[in-house]
Amino acid sequence: MTKTFALDTMDAPLAHVMATPAAPLHPESLLALPPGEAKQSLLTVHSILEAKLPAGPLSIYEAGGGSTSFLPLGVIGRAHVTVVDIDEDQIRNNDYAQQAILGDIQTYRFAPDSFDLVICYNVIEHVPDVEAALLGFCEALKPNGLLLIGAPNPQSLSGIVTKYSPHWFHVWFYRYIRGEKHAGLPGEAPFPTHFHPLVTLPNLEAFAKAHGLQVIYRKKYESPRYPEMRRRKPWFASLIDTAAKAMNALLPGKTDVRHGDYHVILRKL
């Protein structure tokens, strides 16, 4: 298996190609998650993809992709994966795609009906023009193709803090609360966050309905940051949990402000 590294600009053709051996595949995204709602939802996503995608070879477009795949091995093992990312370090870190393109998912376009699956995981919150990116995904999908989106929930406690706090605070949190020493360095999370209105789940679902996409799975779940904090910084996690419980008591219905992330799977009609 070979990997194609294609340098691209917004309007220019591919500028550079080189081939390197692909690295062994490991379900790192699943193994890295602590037990909890996030892991259970990702397992459900995996089972849906394995059941709904066609048998045989697959074509997959990953919009934004670094060193970790969020796809089940049974899917990625029979797929030709094309990654598009605007960050050259992320492109270099990717070791599972057969084709990696340095480009902007808001403007980069493939031929219509090219892919069985488009995946955009922990990416759309960083994109200024989410509508442009989604329109490109819709066009690139084959009929009955699937679009998987994983994203933070802007209406959650962590989403609100992320939206209204400066980027240096995000880097501090990753380094000193999550223990990620390289956070904020080139090619390393956290990345600047925009939170376009379409990242909000009801808006995303309305867009899907208006553009011929059917929701076949949606799940808001407790961010894996909470179990991580409970393990690493129990005193800090206790403060956050107390604040979250107080907020939940004041909000209507069954709202849980700890539901900091969501998965959505859409099918092109």
C-alpha cells in the first residue's frame, strides 16, 4: 500500500507528490477514550458504519485528518482513504490515508458522487465557513452515502467556555489539566475555534433536511474530558461536576451541560 502526499492550494493544482509505506493500523481513537458515554457512542457509530456501508472496497473522504483515525478497522481496512487538511503538519502526521492533500475543505472539491463515506471529526468547530464545507461533502457523496460528523456541542458548559475564552487558555488546559505537554505546538491540538452557527446540532439537522440528508444517528454525550479530569485532577473535576449539577437543576427538561460532544451520521437520499 502506498500513501500519496499531495500539496495543494485553494485554487492551484497538486504541487508535490511522494510515496511512503503505510504504517500499521491501530484503533487508537477508541483505545484512548476512557470508559463512558463517548466510548459507547463511538462503538455505536462503528457498528452502524459496518452495517450500513456497502460490502467490498470503499472510497472515503476524511475532511481534516491527523495521526488518528476514528473509523473501525473493518471499514478502514477495505477502503481507499483520501484526507484533505489545511495544516501541513497534520498531513505529515497522517499514516493511514492512501492520498493526503494539503487543501482547504471549505473550497476543495471532488467530482460528484465520489465517496461512500465522508468523515469530519473534531474539525467543523475550527472552520469559518461550515456551510461551504458541508455543501462540498454533499456533492462528493454517492447516493446512499454516509456523512459522519463528530463535534463539540456549543451549547454545553465546555462549549461555552471554549467559545468565549482565549486560545491561550485552551493551550493551558490541555497542558496542565489534560497533561498533554506538546499542546499548542505546530500540528498539535488545541487549534483555534470558530463555532460557526451550523456546528450547533439543531442548525446542522435543519441544514441536513434542506439538502437531502437523512439523520440516521445522533447522540449528545458527556465529553471524555470529564472522566479524564476525574482521574487526573479529582479536586478540579469535583468543582466542575458541582457547577454542572447546579446548572442542570436550573435548566428546563433533561438538559445536561456535561454533554459536551456529539456524533451525527447522515445518509444522502
